[in-house]
Amino acid sequence: MHTTPETDNAIRAACRRCTKEIQQAMRKKPKPNWNETVPPIINKHHKKIEPLGVSLLEFVSFAGRLNGRFGAEQ
């Protein structure tokens, strides 16, 4: 995927908002079910940047990289 700096910044911002919302949702007690809680949040944030030509997989991968989940030394 080749993006302009503006698009890249928009994707990063959406990923940060998505990550923050997921973290807040998962902090609740008792701990909610991941599979019921997280996908709707990811879909909500992806819908906002989908018009930029970002697929759901690209969005999730980008969010993972920003959070050190992919491509980082373990």
C-alpha cells in the first residue's frame, strides 16, 4: 500500500483512537469477551477511513504495527 503523508496520518490517528477504545473496553470488570467486544470497535473505526482505500486487513495490520504487535523484536 502506497499512501500520501496525509492519508498515512489519518490512518495512524484512526488506529490510535481504535486502540484506546479497545483498551478502555477491555479494562472493565468482569473482563469482557474479546471476540464479542473488539470486532465491533475495529469495524467502527475502519468505516471512517475505508473511503481512503484502506482494507480492513491493512487497518488491523497498521494498528498492530503501531502497538508493537508485528515487526518488532520479541
